[in-house]
Amino acid sequence: MSEITKHALEDSLKVLLLRKPFNKITIGDLTKECGINRMTFYYHFTDMHHLLSWIILDEIH
């Protein structure tokens, strides 16, 4: 379930990036788009930059 949630957050971030720049996207925006609560986000990541780093590393591997 953990990897599914992480990839759902990744997909939601990619959708939001089509609408506005990264520095304008909030965790609230992301969790709303993804359909999860904020605590679920924080269970997996410390902040938006942590999520972005994970996405980049996941894409490399």
C-alpha cells in the first residue's frame, strides 16, 4: 500500500504541475488532488521537496 500511495502522490503532483509551478503547489493542493488526508502525506514524506526527491530517484532507478 505504501508504494501505491507514493505513486498516487507522484501522479497527483504531475497533474498539478500542468496547472501551476512547483513553488505554488501546497501540500493541501496535493492531498486534495490525490484524495488523501495530510497525515497520510506526512507519513510518507516530510515536505514537498522530499516528495520531489523521491520522484527523481524513483525515475532514475
